[in-house]
Amino acid sequence: MFAGSSRLVLGAARRARSSSILFQNKRAASSSSATDTLPTLDSDEHVMLRSTVKRFVEEEINPNMDSWEAAGIFPAHEVFKKAANLGILGLNKPEEYGGSGLDFTYNLVAAEEMGGSHGGSVPMAMGVQTDMATPALARFGSQEVKENFLAPSIAGDFVACLGVSEVGAGSDVANIKTTARKDGDDYIIDGGKMWTTNGTQADWMCLLANTSDGGGNPYKNKSLICVPMDADGVEIARQIDKMGMRASDTAQVFLDGVRVPQKYIIGKEGDGFKYQMLQFQEERLYCAAVSLKSLELCIEKTAEYCASRNVFGKPVLDNQVVQYRLAELQTEVEALRAMTYRACLLHVQGKEDVTLLASMCKLKVGRLSRELTDACLQYWGGMGFTNEVIISRIHRDLRLNSIGGGADEVMLSVISRMLGFASK
Ligand SMILES: Cc1cc2nc3c(=O)[nH]c(=O)nc-3n(C[C@H](O)[C@H](O)[C@H](O)COP(=O)(O)OP(=O)(O)OC[C@H]3O[C@@H](n4cnc5c(N)ncnc54)[C@H](O)[C@@H]3O)c2cc1C
């Protein structure tokens, strides 16, 4: 009943959105103000989507988080199918492949609500499916690859993973060594991928590989290719044992003479680096949005704990220094939220390259995750150092924000270049 009614809600949202766009266009025609055409993040249909995702988190994720953390994995196919039944795996994907045909603002509010999960693993894994492994496929893929890989991913029948990072190339994406050489109508892929989220459960990988030498230009010799994970030569070398995101499986994957049809390429051969950089914009915005509620959960739980814990004859929260610190951190979260919303709205408008702002959001969420979770954990005393309370899990999980999807220093180098402080 919940799933069916929520599906209807999204259908209604789509129809309502069409009419609101018509309305906006009419207003734009009668007004010279550019702001009239601005998309929004708080329409009625955004609000409905928020409550659908919030309920999904409360009913399907949070009751299971402890056992998934203990198991070191969550059942991605089962959880993604439930998410797909609510229509939340294809919000901004084309309707002809089962998506809702909405814009990225819907992905952003869904990400924000996913952040209410009691741990970062499932939101991260779902983000890989919706905003990291599939944006380029939806935008540049042929009808055939979209039918074979996008449609089942939106339907929750396939789990997707993203194969960019390698043992020797994480920050320096241009330096990847995996190759895909032509053989008849196929590519033969050799190499390996590292840190592959969803890797042990995925049905297909959005793989970045070198398809030529590009005349020595590492930005023009790469392609994105859809690789079925059950193809001969794909081997899950190991599941990596991590300090955080423990309910998410992260794999090292070997690719040894893997044969895939050349028609499984996404878009044009040689444009893979460019597509991946575009794909990174939405990944960075996702990372910022999905962390907002986790950061707030940290503050909320810390305030609750500090109110209940008496030290020197009074609750820890009665110390003004604690109140001010939490107040300041909540202010920082609001600043991050405002910045993330602004970047998202500009991205959806398509008027501006949001690389600079998206990189700033990613940097800010990395920095704030470290500062905020550390400051909060401190007020829990010894309890904060145990695995019995949520604060330590959030601290461990959000530590990834400064590393995954581009380390803080990589964001700083992009920002420095774009601001003209460093040479291109
Ligand atoms: C849990 C997890 C999940 C992940 N999921 C995926 C996934 O699904 N798919 C995928 O492709 N990748 C994934 N990654 C990989 C992630 O994107 C990389 O770890 C990240 O890009 C950093 O690369 P690296 O680990 O190789 O670090 P390195 O590139 O070795 O960098 C190490 C450190 O060097 C510093 N550094 C780097 N560049 C500079 C610079 N220019 N100036 C100064 N200092 C610098 C930074 O502090 C950086 O942390 C995941 C990683 C983790 C941990």
C-alpha cells in the first residue's frame, strides 16, 4: 500500500511539475526577471518526495542498520528493489526507461532524506546507483545500452557499480592503466579496479578504461563502457575491510581478458574522461546533500546525550561552551545546505558550469564532516569511543567525505585552478 501510494505521489508530482513549468514559462514571457524561471527545491511535489524517502529510511533501512553493519554488507538487490518500487531510483532519468523524467532537484532532496539513515553505507550505495554510475549512461548512452543497463537499474533489478579508481590511480584519474582494446566487434579489457562500492553484488560496472593512446593526451584516450559483472575474466579479488561504511561492500576487481561488445560503450569513444568529469558534478552534489541530515543527527543525538549526562552535578549541556559549539555547528550545516541548494539550482538551470561550486560543496562537506563529528564525539566522553552509540558510526562513516569521490586536496586544486590561483 505504501509503495503503491508513493508511486502515485510521484506520478502526480511529475504531472504537477509539468504544469508548474508551463506556469513558469508563461511568467517568464510576461516578465524580464530571470529569477521567475528559477527551478525550486520546495514545491509540493518535492515535499511529497521527501516524506516518501523519509518513510523508506525509517521503515526499510534504520531497523536493519545494526545487523547490516555487523554482517559487513547489506542486501542491495532487495533494498534497491524496494526503492525502485517507490520510483526513487530513476527520478531524473528518462521516462522511456522507467524513470520519472524529473530534474536533479528531486535527486537532491531524495539524497538529503536518505541522509537520515543511521549510517552512511546504504545512502552511499544508492548514490552510486542513481548519481554516480548512471548519469553518463542516461545522457550519452545509445538506446541499446540504456535498455540493457539503465532500465534494469532504475527498476531495481540490477545493482550498478562505478569502476574509475585503481590501485595506482585514485586522485589522478587520468593515470588509470586499465585498457580496452578492439578485437572484431568486441573490446578486450585488461586491468583492475579498486574501491568499487557495491562491487561484490553488482550486475554491471560503469568502467573507465583507456581505449587508445590518444596521441599521448590522457584526457582524450578514455571511454566509459558498461561491463556485465558476470562476464568471463571479471574476478572479485576481495571485499575490503574498512574502518567505516561497514555495511557497504567495497571490492577490488580484477579484469583479465574480459570480452564485451563494442556497442556497450557509453557515448563516443575517447570522450570517457569528459563524461566522467561531468558525472563527478552530480556525485559531488550528492555527497554534500546526503550528509546534511547525518550531520544534523549527530548534533541532535549529542544534545540529547549531553542533556541526560550529569558531570560535576549538572547536565553537560548546561555548559554554555557546549551549547555554543553545537549552535555554531548547526549554523555551519545550514551554510552547507544553502551552498548545496544553490549549486543544484544552477546545475538544473544549465546556465552555468557548476564545477567550481560543486567542488566547493564537496570540500566543505569533507571539512565539516571531520570537524563536526569530532566535536560532537568529544562530548560523549568514553561512550563516544564505543561501538554502542550512533555517534561513533557517523564519525567513522562521514570521515570518507574528505577522501572518496575526490580528496579535499583534489577539490582545492580544482578550485585554485578555476579561481586562477594556479595554472591550468
Ligand atoms: C569506501 C570507499 C568507497 C569508494 N567507492 C568508489 C567507487 O565506487 N568507485 C571508484 O571508482 N572509486 C571509489 N572510491 C575511491 C575514491 O574515490 C578514492 O579513494 C579517492 O579518489 C582517493 O584516491 P586514492 O585512495 O587512490 O588516494 P591517492 O590518490 O593515493 O591520494 C592520497 C592522498 O594524497 C593527497 N593528495 C592527492 N592529490 C593531492 C594534491 N594534488 N595535492 C596535495 N595532496 C594530494 C590527499 O590527501 C589524498 O587523500 C572509494 C573509496 C573508498 C574509501
